[in-house]
Amino acid sequence: MFGSSMLLLAGLVLLLLLLVWKRRGSRGLPLPPGPTGLPLLGNLPQVDKRAPFKTFLKWSEQYGPVMTVHLGPQRFVVLTGYQTVKEALVDQADDFTGRAPVPFLNRIVRGHGLAISNGERWRQLRRFTLSTLRDFGMGRKRMEQWIQEESRHLLDSLRETKSTLFNPTYFLSRAVSNVICALVFGERFSYDDANFLRLLHIISATLRFASSPLGQLYNLFPRLMDRLPGQHHTIFNQVEELKAFITAEIQKHRETLDPDNPRDYIDCFLIRLNQEKDLPASEFTYDNMIGTVLNLFIAGTESTSTTIRYAFMLLIKHPEIQEHMHKEIVTVLGQYGIPKMEDRKSLPFTDAVIHEVQRYMDFAPLGVPHYAIKNILFRGYIIPKDTVIIPMLHSVLRDENQWENAWTFNPDNFLDQNGNFKKNIAFLPFSAGKRSCVGESLARMELLLFLVSIVQTFHLSTPGGPSSLDTKAEFSSFIKVPAQYQLIVSPRNLLRLQRFIHQWCWRSCNMSESSMLLLAGLVLLLLLLVWKRRGSRGLPLPPGPTGLPLLGNLPQVDKRAPYKTFMKWSEQYGPVMTVHLGLQRFVVLTGYQTVKEALVDQADDFTGRAPVPFFTRVANGHGIGSSNGERWHQMRRFTLSTLRDFGMGRKRMEQWIQEESRHLLDSLRETKSTPFNPTVFLSRAVSNVICALVFGERFSYDDANFLRLLHIISETIRFQSSPLGQLYNILPWLMDHLPGPHQELFSQLEELKAFITEKIHQHEDTLDPDNPRDYIDSFLIRINQEKDMPESEFNYENMKAAVLDLFMAGTDSTSATIRYAFMLLIKHPDIQEHMHKEIVTVLGQQGIPKMEDRKSLPFTDAVIHEVQRYMDFAPLSVPHYAIKNISFRSYVIPKGTIILPMLHSVLRDENQWENAWTFNPENFLDHNGNFKKNTAFLPFSAGKRSCVGESLARMELLLLLVSIVQTFHLSTPGGPFSLDTKAEFSSFVKVPAQYQLIVSPH
């Protein structure tokens, strides 16, 4: 009895161990939990065949955000919720780049092309496809023009319906498909082209099948289904027609190919195929070309057209949203203005509606399946190799932790309390990570331009009214397939005319003649007043304070710190306001979101640099600082690449700064703990760094001519920031005829320009074109190379001005920042000691600071960043300029307006900084004392006009400040309280007050 009981117990234990072991992966980790299934079928009988995501979402409530599901013989791991999906696709991107070998797609392309390939094939094809599509305009102006042209064809075809019923499916797919056809095949097709319509029918039928229960069944049991009759065989035959069309197009391209002038994606692929025909590892083959073109053709046709079709349904279901959207569009564009991508920022509600359509539609609820190409460790589970992974986008776009209105269609999901567009990190309709949609920027552009032009022109309705439409998808598996419906598009101009006539007739019948005349007069007066406040395209100017004739708002402005006045006004007039200083109109932008929206999101509109009169007189529009257009493009591109070639931001520059630091430390030791003014000490050292790059040499600290040049630079900056300097920039035509310090300053600047001219001549006499020594050498070589090119901007005037820009900016900005840092460290001795202690702990007392040490010096790094934030070196930024009318936040900024993106308001934005108004390094430290970044840290400005020397300045600040604080204790004769950190002037730049410094060796 005892022996049999023991055997029974042992058997039960072994059985239990076997069951547990089957539920475990490699490395002793468990598989994610999940519902129990049936043999062979797994969980298939329990799944909603028309909408599998609903079943998965329900199961996730029981089994958690990472769960195992078996469908037929295939194991799936389903990921739900934003945090889980983001953690997989973004944080562990390399683990989750695999694409599942979906049997339906695999039978069509046999693993070729972009969509379902993996490894090196996928990497080569994705990289090539992205770069080629961008070269042909994807996400750029050229593509915008193609879509605008196609939009006109679409609007014409919709007008031809004459407000009668029609199915919008092919109307939309023809237009959207022609955009991708222009990129891939180099041509658009007529809407009446029978072969084109046949191809669109095949694409539609293919995606409907892939999303149907039968399509899902094929993907689970392909071997069985291939041997059974059914619709799938018809689909495969039709797809062969699609491939035959692509093959014929490739053949046409081969016969007419000009390798020097590629016309489209196919041409570029053929050229690459010929270039790599002898490379065994190349993935540029005909099979991959056919597969990739097929991927682009199908995806580029169906996804966007389906989204627009669904958008129509939602706008009809919500007529108040359609009317609000139309009203905003007409307010910004008028009835006939052509939509452009730059208008998006002026259409926040429309932008929110388009985003909400994509979120609520949830086009690919399961995401395109990923694949474990190796065992993956994820959240304490093992996902074994060969598991299909479903990053369920539906669960992201309905995540109640991320969306206030997760289950209803509500554009407020993308609007803040002021009606401005707001982003949401959980907006992932195009997926995320390394496998995100390659055509995302194209789709965004199409959605905006097509939808805006249609809603601008037509009123959308359906015969049975809004309640007759069912927005529930017909199928919701591979993608969501909206139900078919009948649409009516009624031209808006006819509707308005009918409404106007009706109202006018009714009122005319009830008004006397005198009343009608009075009404007409009042209307005309109102129109005149409104028109005076409007810019071009019917948009108003930003609001602002009322000014005086000729002087504008000049008498109201704080002359020593204009930014303080602007900040106060912004509380009343908002973050975009108009100010008049003298005869010049300014638009002032305040707050991080506003400045970032202008300089980054609408970068192309805001690249203009204002013709500041002082700089114009000095450089006459040459160089980098105040040039525009092609001159600026050429100068900036050349300057950035040349400075990098000579070490900016790299090890070579680090060594130059370390060498200069030794000279600086020696000069500071010579003060022997006696008080001195640090201005010249610091400017000599910092200037020598830029001199090494530009002139190829450093100067002795005792060089009288060098000291004279530094004095001129210092006086120039002081004058520019003084009230007199501001007055010159506002009334230059008057000041040029009056005596004053500005006349003396212009004479001194001629000395600076003469020094630069002499240096250029010395370089010309010793130039070796094969061995350029510095920036001047490189510029001279480029002048010689382009001397016969009329459009070249490489001439002596631009060289002198560019060198002057670099010499002045590279000398004063960093040295002034270090001088201000000393003041703050003296004012806060506890911070100075903490910084010193950290430096010595990491480097010792004698260690030479290196850039790689920054990661080990989080407190020091935070102090240096906080110095820049709190100092706020250029509170108004260098002025920008409207070189054309700019549509921004429902206002127009007219051509010729000076734009001030006020960096002070960014660096003090209380929505971005916990300690906005105090000096506190904790603004850049997390709870663990690690350095943390802040997107609102913009002391070098942002966008395409950001400081070219940013990386050099960051390196100088770290290496020079660390070496000084490592070596010396900083103090001042009167103690910390004697220092006033308030700037002497705070206009063009902040000029710190003069003070006496004592450096005592530690």
C-alpha cells in the first residue's frame, strides 16, 4: 500500500513538473499567461472572427498586457496598452524588428520586398526606400505640389456628381493612388483609365480578403487552404495581374533609363541594381524590386483613401464638427485658397479632427504582425523564437490612461484649453519604432491637403441623414474595412448663395427703405474697420498695445531690458503679439510652445534673418549672421561642415581647448589671489579657440593688437545692447547723421575688418590647396573652385563677413557666460563647493577634464546648464524676419515684419521649469541626482537658424569651467552679497556688470 501510494505521488509530481515545464521558455523564464485552448485549434473557436481585437482586449483584462494566445498551431504573444507597446517597439526596438512571415503575403512576394522581409534585406530596402522617396519629395514642397494638383482633379470629379448619390470608394482611391504612382512609376493615371480602375479593384479586393475571416483562416492553415477551392485562389490570380503590371512598368523603365536623370523610384532601383550587380550580399534584385513596388502601390493606395472615406462618415455623423472645421478653414484660407502644409498651424481644430479620425478609426487594430527572430526577454517573460507578436494598436489608441475621451469621437483629445493643437505620445496609427510605416509623412500630407480642400469646397451628407450611417467596420482584422455607403457632396458656394438670398428676401420684406440704408452703411463701416485690422488672405494681425504716431510703442518700453516689457504685455495680449517700435512692426513670440512651433515646426517660414541696421552697415548683408536665401544656405552649410572638419565637437577640438585651458590657468595663478577684472582673462582664452579654427593660430595673452581687437569686440557688443544701440536700429537714417559714440564704434570696426583682410592676404600668399589649415584656407579654395559660377556665394565680401561673424560670436558669448557663472558660484558658495567636490572625486586634483567625463559629473553638468538658462544670454534672440506672409496660429505675420522669438520667455516658462525664476541646478537633475534634459533648454535658439557654434560653446563651457573650479576657489572682496547679478544691459545680449574676482588655489 505504502509503495503504490509513493508511486502514485511520484507520478503526480512528474506530471505537474511536465505541465509547468511546458509553460516555460528558455532561461527558466515563464511564457506570458493566456487562455487555455483546444488541441490543434488553440483559442481559435473563442475569437471574434470579424474583430479579433475585441476578444484580445477582453482577455487582457484577465491575463494582463502581455499574453500568449494560440490560433491553430501558431503561438502568438499579444501586447496591449500604450506603455507595453511602446516598451516593446521603441525601448526594445532591436528585439522587436522582426516581421512575421504572414502566409498570405508570403505566397505573393515569397519574402521579397520591404513589408515582410527581415535582417539585412529589410535594412537595405528600408534605408533605400526612405532616402529615395525623400529625394523625390516625400514630406517636402515638391510632394505638396503634386498633392495639390491631384486635389484639383479630385475636386473636379466630385463636382461632376452634381449633388447626386455616389459611392466615394473609387473617387478617393484614384486620387490617393495617383500620388504614390507619381513617386513610384513617375506618372499619374486618368480617372477613366480602365486598366488603372482594374488595378484599384484588385487592391481593394485583396485587402478585404486579408481582413475577412477567410483571410485569417488562410494565414492560420495555409497548407490546408492551398489544397481547398475558394475565393483565395481568385485573389491570388488577380494579384498576379498586379505583379504583371509592375513587371511591365519596370521593363518600360529599363528601355528608357537615363542613369544621370532618374525619374522615379523604379529608375533609382534599376540604377542601384546595376551598381551592385557584382556584389553577392546586395539585396537589389528584380524580385525585391517587384516586391517593394507592390508593397508601396498597395499600401500607398488603400490606407489613406480608406481613412478619408471613414473621415467623411464621421463628419456626416457629427455635423457640428463638420461646420466648425469648415468655418476655420474658410477663415484661414478663404473659399478658394489652396491649402498648404504651412497652414496646418493655423488650423488647430482641423488638425485635431484629422488626428482624431485616425485615432478613432484605428485603421490597423492589431498592427502588422511582428516576429521573434530570437528568444526575447520582455517584462519578466520569455517570448520564444518564431512566436508571432501582435502589438495591438487598438489598445494604444483606446488606452484610457492616455486619452480623456478614449471611446468616443472627440477632437478635444487633441486640443488644449485654449483651443491650440496638442500632441499625444499615444497617437500611434502608423505604429512605432524601427518598423513604423515608411510612408507616414506622405500620408499625413495627403490627409491634410485632401480633407481640407474637400471640406473647404463641399458640404458632405448622405440620403438617410447622419443617423443612417453605421461607422462600425465590415471587417476588423488585418485592417479595418469601412462599410460601403452613399455620399452627397454639395458645393458650399451654392449653399451660401441660397441661404443669403433667402435671408435677404425675408428681411427686405420687413424693413423700411431708411432702415435698409442705415444697415448697409453700418455694414460697410464694419467691413472697413475689420479690413484695417487684417493682413493678407483675410487673417488678422496678432493683437498688441496701441502706440503713438511715428514712435509706436517705443516710449512704453524698458530701454535697458525690453524683454521685461514684452513679458508683461504678453499676459494681456497673448503669446503672439504685434508691437511697433518707431516705424518698424515687430511680432513677439513668447513661451516655449509658441517659440518651438515657429522655429521648429514651421522652420521654413521662420528662417528669415532681420536686416538689423547696425549689422547691415557693418556687413552689408554678407556673411552668415544677417544673410538670407541662397547666400545664407551656402554660407551656413559650408561653415558647419568646415568647422566640423577642423574638429568642432570632436577630439581634436577638445585637445585645443585643453591646451588653452592650461594657458588660462597659468594666467590666473599669476594673479596670486589678488582682485582682478576677469573680463579680458576669459575673452583671451575663449577667443583663442575660435582663432585656432578660423585663423589657424592662437595669440599670446600679451599681444597688444590682439587685446585691442578684443576691446573692440567687447565695446561693439555693449553698444548693441545699450539704449543707444537700440535707438540706432530703430532710427538708423537719423542716427547716421548725428554725432555720437556709434560713429567712433564704426571706425573701430573698420580696424577689425582690416585685421581680417590682412589675415586673408597672408593665407593667400601661403595657400596649399591640398592641405587647408583652417576656415580661411577652406574658403579661399572654395572661391577658386567656384570662380566661374555666377550663382556662387563664395566671394571675398562673404568671406570677410563670415570670419567677422565667427570671430565676434566665438569670442564674446562663451566668455560672458563663464564670467556670469563665476558670479553665480560666488553668490552660491554651497553650489561651488558641491561642484568642486564632485569634480575632484571624479578627476582628482590634477586630472585633465575631458568631454567623456561629463556623464560622471551630473551635478556639474546641471550647474553649467542652469547658468546658461538663468543667465539668459540673448533674451530676445537674434531677430528673425518674415520674408513672405506667414500664416501662424490663425494670424498673418506680413512680409517685412521683424519677429522676436523671445528666448527669455522660454528659459523662464513656468510650464517647463519647476524653478523658473531662481538659480537652481535641480532644474536639470532627477530624483536620483542624475542629469536630466529639458526640451525648453534653448539658449542657442532652435530650428534652422540656431547657433552654428553650439557644440563648440558646450565643449568650451564644460572644459574651461571644470578646470577652473577644480583648481581654484572663487570669491570677491566684498563677499557674496556684494555681487549684483543683474545685467548692465539686456537687449541684444545680456552684458554682465563688471566686478572684481579673487581666485585662490585649492
